[in-house]
Amino acid sequence: MVLYRRNFLPGGTYFFTVTLFDRRSSLLIENVDVLRDAFRVVRKERPFEIDAIVILPDHLHVVMKLSLDDADFAGRWRRIKGHFSSALLQAGVNLARHSNGELALWQRRYWEHTIRDEDDFARHVDYVHFNPVKHGYVRSVRDWAHSSFHRYVRLGVFPEDWAGDAGGSGDAFGERAEGD
């Protein structure tokens, strides 16, 4: 059995990848407003900042900063996942279940990385924003609607044509090209 070790740092900034159980699903973008509401509700209950986010059909990436006196990102993810799942059930969405009756919506675990410094922060924000291009959903970062990239453009941090047109390459930001 793998022993998971998490770095709980009050006021820390973290990069997360959170994934649906069914990697072929598109529930996240089909229900993006429900997911946004889940984030809003949990941010009101347990404040945190979203520095960067991208929502893809079956997973999402977030760079999140916690309050100075708080290191409980796990509790926030439990609430976000739970709120989203409950809202879908209330809306009558038929969700798969495991043989023990538990919902089979989210993968149990998630990827977490503690941001170490400004360069690490910049690399992860770039990764978040470029991810829809990497997965081949769009050719240009600006073409993916469910991304904080648009906020960065409005704030003048990035130009609208940031990262250009990938033309389907998808191998930027440290990602290996197919077959590597």
C-alpha cells in the first residue's frame, strides 16, 4: 500500500489536479455552473483564493492559496466534491455507483503540489492555462472558455495571443510529445 504524505502549510499556495472516476466523462463542463457554485459555497465557508483554474471535461487544475492560519485543503476538496455531487443528484443526474453503493463520480485521491517560489508559481499557472491545448481541445489558450486565462488577459497579465497557436502539437510546458 502506498503511504500518501501531504504537505500541510498554513497560508500555503498549492497546485491541484482533481479527476473524475470516469476519465471519458464530460460532466465537469456539462455542469460547469454547478461546479462554480460548489467553489463559491466552499470559498464562503472556508476562504481561499483561486490564482489559476481550468475546468476540462473529466478533470480540473487549480492553483489555490489558503488563509494564513489554515492548512486544510483536504477539507475544502471534500466539500467541493460533495457539494457538486449532491447538486447533480438533486438535479436528477444519474450517477454511477461502486458495488458498495458509494458514488463513482470522483477519483478518491488528487494530485497536490506545494508551490515553492515565484518561478514554480509561474510554471504551474502556465501549465493550468495551457492544459486545454495540451489535451487537444483547442488550438489556442484563448479558445477555452472554462479557464482563468481570460481573467489574466483582462488584468493585462497576458496578451490574448499568449502561447500562440499550438497547431495540435500539445507538447509545451514540459509535457512529452506522443511516443516519447
